[in-house]
Amino acid sequence: MNTFLSYLVIAALVALILLPAFVGHAQERRIDRQLREAERGRTPAPRGTAGAAQPVVATRHLFAGSWARV
């Protein structure tokens, strides 16, 4: 039981350390997406209400020199 608690404490500490990094990364991706839309001359889609149905548009953008899938 002591070993399990030790693993649980370590996992919680790692999660607490990595959580701000993941939140910051998500914000950076959102800002990058908004900047790309502004470059293209489009306005970002307004955030709909929770019950509203949003159309789904499946497009794939390939960016030269980028390994990340957007």
C-alpha cells in the first residue's frame, strides 16, 4: 500500500508541474489560429451557445516546414 501511495503522490506532482505548460500551449495554439484567420481576412467564428448546432467543415491544411498537424 505504501508503494501505491508513493506512485500516486509522484503522479500528482508531475501533473501539477505539467498542467500549466499544457494550458499555456493550448492558449498559444488558440492565439496562432486567430492570427492566421486575421491574415486570411476572415473574422473568427463567434462562439455559439451550448445547444446550437454548428456546421462541421473538414479541411486539411498542409504547412511547408511544419511537423505539427493543425
